[in-house]
Amino acid sequence: MLSSIFAATFAFGASVVAQSSSSVVCVAGQCLQGYSNTTLGATLSASGISTEVLLLPGQYTSTTNPELLHELLTSSSAKLSPSPGFGNSSAGSSVSLPLNIALQPGLAIYPQAFYSGQGSYSSLPTSPVGNTSIPFTASSFALSGNVWAAVSAGSNSRVILWNSVPDVSQLPASASGSLSLLNLQSSTCSPACSGNGICSASGTCQCSSGFTGSSCESCSSGFFGPECQACPSGCTSCDDGISGTGRCLVPVVSNLPSSCNCINGECGANGQCTCIGGWTSASNGTQCAACAAGFFLDTSGNCEICQLGCQQCADGTGDCISCASGFTQDGNDRTKCDALPQTTSNGTVCPDGSYGAGSTCAVCSPLCTTCTGPNSNNCVICGPSTYKFNGSCVTTNTGGVCSGSNLIANNVKHECDACGPKCTTCQISNFNAASTVSQAQCTGCLPGFVLSQGECVTSCPSGTFLSPQDNLTCTACSSSCTSCVGSATNCLTCANNLLASNGQCVNSCPSNTFSSSGACISCHPDCATCSGASFSQCTSCNKALPVLTSGRCLATCSQNQYFDTTSSTCQSCDSSCASCSGAGPNSCLACSSSSQVLRGGACTSANCTSATSVVPGLGACLSELVVSSPSGTSSGAVPSGLSTPTIITTQRLQWWEILLMALGCAFIFVTFLYCWRRRARKQRAKDTAAFASAKALHKQSWRWRLARFGEKLFGHNRNPRPESESVALWKLRAAEEARHHKEMEKLIGAQEYSCTGSSRSPSPLPSLHPYKRHGSHDYSDAHRLSAGSMYSQATGMVRSGPEPRQPVKSNPLTSRFSTTTFGSSVPKKPNVLKRQPTPSKSLSAAEQYAADVRQSPEPGSDWITPSNTGGSRNPFRNKQAMLS
């Protein structure tokens, strides 16, 4: 609770800090040496550095000025000693950057102005403080971010503080006087918590006992009323909820039949079930779930006794299925069994009240009307005021209950019959010979049932209530109530169009209630008046939650507003105020400008000295927290680096560091290149496999695939892969072209020599060799002579018949191995085998002669052999002759 933070309140008056000592107080970017009693923040020290500094709230990094602060922050031996409420680490903990010095969610109070003296801190409360008011004495106090405090200042003023206050005496007049803390919460919850919850630092509502919901707006199950009280003891469930009455709906029942696998019986301490009259265990093992022998199940669900003399009868109708010994089925009524007449040994019929005893008739027992023997156990029909029970005739009490049992006397059947459904005991008032079983009234019920008008029912009917004396009997309400609880006059609803309010019938609902279903229901505890049970249906608010917004009662306005008690609305603060207690510039609680401070409720220029500024979040100048040098004293030596800015130097990399980085980069590049090339090879192999599959190039047998696997495994390839038909034909055509070219050279050379005779001068005829030695052969149509048939060229064998002479073809590509003879599946070959047709021209004399002298090949010869026309001085001709 909040009272924990004020345990030292009474000590504050006597808590006077010893004489001020010289110290260094820092904020991020500036330090000031002087005398100060400020204890807000954390003390930073380091071994090897003689000066320790007090860090005020803020963030500190490795580049924070000045140099002294930088050295302390970056020192490996830096230690931090936080004041109460700052950080969750213990004194002497190490420093990790960036360092945040901030007050934990809560409130810290100080006995002197400017956060001086021994402070006391408390975190946010874990449960609502309710209407508690805790007085405290403080000259300054600090609030963490996103936390507000409600305080009462003076007699009736309620002020909401959102910021730290460095000097309480500088608050406006409306916030001056003795202070009492009313509430302390975080402002991070959305939507805001109800009055029965408190906002935690994590932004969630923590509820009071019995309350639940995201805003703690409703009662938990089993709790009722505005304060969410627990349901009465002895109730399994009650009329719960925040508008519930708490009346018991289902009382706690011990020894329910179901607890021992029983239906129509009572469970004992040993777990065994004792069946009520007429019931026994069923064939499936469930106890007291079937009618006993001699009973049948009637239309009301009760086991009823069969007619006298019937051993077994049918459920529903009661028709006798089998009669006892000495009885026979009645001819007119199938539910009855008639007793056989008693006779003597000589056949004489005995009268009623006697039985056959040999040759004579003997008198029955006085308890029997008819009998089969001398004892009461031999009665067929019992005498007056006695009834058949387990083969004997028994009497009854004044209530008609058979002796030795809980069964009721049945004057019609002259037997002891079962009570009504779920009845453990019953009786008939003023029982006599004219009484019937239908007049029986239950006096006891199985656990889980209540007694209403002589019957056992599951709950009391309307207009009655369960008597709290025995928790068994349903009692009628008074005439003014249509329903009641607890007593006949405690009305839940009223007759004559009246409204039930707190058990009484009234004409109109009182304040803080609303009418619903003929009753006055209490408003939500957040509301003073309401139109419904929800916490968002308020029409006016109470003092603790005065702000009415969209049907909800809240504790505060927004930070830059104040609550106007005259109009009961939120009004905006003056532009100079960050928060305020009223209208105008003289009611500020904190200033909106970072260059202003609070003076008597007004925001004025700070005019900070020693080149300092207002410390963010504290509302005071750094020079106000530290006095540079009191009169007559000396501040001592100024620590080095107190005003020197931090200089951050960068260190050059060593040669080995550069080498390591270069090697790392090279390794990364090589790894990338290797992965890229490996991926490319896999993709190329994949494409090749897809092409081969499309061209059906891999339809080899399993033996061929096994051989290839062995070659790959042992690195040897004995049998090269056979060439495809298309490749073989391509090579054959290339060889044919080469041979044909050679023969043409011989033929043309011989013709040239014969034309020139022995003359060694150059031939006047044009050259017959317009082709390139290295490159694609370019023959014209006139230069090309037809060769042997395709059969001779393909098989290498001479035809048995003469080879037909073939004319010169106009298109040299349509030769015996032209591409037109290949199938459509043969891929195109490089241009080296493809002749480009040349424009036709007139033949020269030599060319015409070569064409005319073409002869058929001799038997056994595949090519044309030129005739010898004599010698020649042509060096090329002589060379060709030697080669041939």
C-alpha cells in the first residue's frame, strides 16, 4: 500500500543532512562542481579517478561530455550507486552503456527543496487505495514518467500532479497547504481502469479481490454486488455479478446419489447406496435404477407395488405377468391375481377366515382375513388395519407408515406401497381405512431435491423461498412479494407494480440505483447515478472519479487540462502550463517551456547561472541544485576535465588486421565463384539430360548403363559410346565429299594437260579450282559431276549390274547424301558441309569437255578415272600424278 512510502514521514522533520560537502553534479553534456544536498539520481565512481559525480536523470553514452564524465563512463572499473528508486541494481554495480538514469515507476519524496535530504521511494501500488487519504510532509518530490499522483492540498482541493516538483512552496495557492496522497497510478492503460483497478507500469489493470475484466469493471464468477463479495457459504452458485443480489441459487449438497453411482437412493459413509422403497440395482450396475420384484414403474417415474398375489407386473400398465403360488389370473382385471379357494381333503370349500386342514377347515390367524395356514405369515389378505409386507401382515402408525419400513399403507391393494418420486419418507395426515395413497405427503427428499407442497422437486417454485432453517422446505413469500429470498418479507419482486429495493417494495428507485424487471438495481460502483448496470452507463460521478467522459467516470482529465468543479468538465490549462490546477497563468503545476521554471504557480524565465540550463524532467536549473561556492568557503581544486569536451580518436588498423580482412574477402569471393560454377555445371548437365531425353538418345539397355557406371567408377572407358545414326551419316557424307573433290582434281588436271599438249606455257583457259583450301568448299553447278549410286557409296560394294550414268545435277546439295535423304529428326550440321549455290554462268571449253568425257565407272571401281592424254608440264598436274 501507499502508506509504505511514508514510513519515514515523521523522520523527515528531523532528517537534516549534515553540512554540505563539495561535489560534482552532472547531466548529459554538462557538469557543475559545488555544494549540494541533492540525492536524486545515482553516484558514479571509478578506481584511479579521484572524483565521483552525481548523475541526474538522463541518458549517458560513451561520447557524453565533458571529458571527466566520459572517462568515468568508459572506465572498466566504473561503479554505480543509485539512490532509492533509481535502477533495480544494487550499490556498486557495473556500468553498461548507454546508461539510462531514470526513476522507476513510482514516487520519491524529499524533506528539503531541490530533491535534497534522505529520499524515500515507493513503487506503484498493486491494488486500489479506495477512499484512503495518506498525509505526508515533503518539500520536493519526483514523479517517474507516465505516472500521475492525486493529492489533496488544503481542506477540499484535489490536485493531479503529472511532473516532479522541485519546491512545494512554489506551487499555486490552490495546491498549497498540508498534503495528503489520494491515488498513484500509471497513465499507460487504455482504456483507463475502473475505480476497482489500478494501472500498472506495464499498461494493464490490476484488479481488487473479486473483480475482473480488462478494466476491472465486473465481478468474477462467484462474487456479487458493488463490492464483489463472495457468494454465501453453502452455495454452489448464487445470483452473482456486480448487480447481483447474492441469493443462493444452488446450495451445496453432500452425498449426492450420483457420487456413489446411485439414482434413487442415499449414499452412505462407506460409499454404498441405500435405495428408497421399491427400487433396486439395474442390470448395468447402476444402483437403485430399476424397480424391485413385485413393483412396476408407473407413469410418474415411481416404482408402485403390484396387485396382491402378483409376483411380476408390466411397467406402465401394471398388468400381472406371473401370479404367486395359490393365485390365478383374474379373468376381468389383468392387473389382479385371485386366490384359489381353500378346501378340505374331501373337496369341501372353506369359508373366508379359515383354511383347509385335512378333512376339516381351521380358523386363520386373527391378523388374516383369508389365509392358507395358521400363522400370520400364511395370510392371503391381511385383516383390518394390517397390510402385507414381505409376506407378513404389519400395522401402521397414525401417518399410515408401515411398521419396520418407510413404505405407506395402500388400503386398495392391502399392501405397503412406495412413497412418491424421490421421497425418502412420507405420511398421510389422519390416516384411516378410507385414506388413499394419493394423499401421501413427502416428508423427506433425496439429496439435491427440495420439498414443496408434499412433493420432492429440484427447486422452489415462484412465490416461495428455500427455508434457511432446514434448506429443504420451500416456504411461501408474503402477499406483497411475488418472489423473495431468505425470508417471506425480503422481496425480490413486488406485487401491485411496486419496485423491490433492498427487500422492500417502494414506488420509485432511490439514488445510485436504476429500475430493471421490477427491481431497483445498484449502479456500478464508479457511478453516482446511472442508466444501466455497466460502468460506461454513468450519468453522474462520485468525488473519487469526478470526470464524466462518454458515460464513464475517470479519475483525471488529460495532462494539459484541469477539472472545473463548477461545470464538472475538463478545461484546458494556460498555454504556459504543462499541467495546472485551475484557469489562468498563475495556476501552473509545471511549465511547458524548457527555459522556464515555476515561481508561485506562474512560469517565469529560469535565468540559470554558471552557464547552466533547466534539467529536463526536474523543473529546476542545474545551478539551483548545486551552489558554486557558499560565502566564506572555497570550493577546492577543480577536477581536470570538468569543462573539457570529449575528444573521440579513431585507431588505425594494423597490417595483420588488413591482411585478415583481405583474406576473408578473397575466401568469400572464391566460395561464391565455386558455388556459382557448380550451380552452372549442374544446370548444364540438367539441360543436356533433358535434351537427350527429348531426342531419345539414352534408350540403352541395363547392360550398357552398368558398363557406363563401371567406367565412371574406375575411370576407364574401353568402349566409346556408339555414334548415333545422324552423326554417322554426317561423317560419311564428309568423306564422300573429300573423295569426290580429289577425283575431280585428277580429272580436271588431266584434261588441262591434254588440251595444252607439251606446251609448258600457262593454259589460256580459266582456272577450274575456284574453291578454298581452308574453309567451306564452294563449287558451282558446272564444276560438280555426278558420282556412283547411293548403294555403292553407302555399302562400298559394286552393283551386280552396270551402274547407270547419272546426269549432272543442277543442285549439288541433292546428292546421294543430301540432307533431303535424312529424317526430320536429324539435326542441322555446321555450314562447313553446306554448299551455297552460285549464280549460273556459261561453261568454258575445258568445263564443257570435262562434262562430255564423263564415263561410267569400271567394274570394281567406285570413282571416275580420267584417261591419259599425255604428259604435261603443269607442276600441279605432275604432283597430282605422283600422289595418285
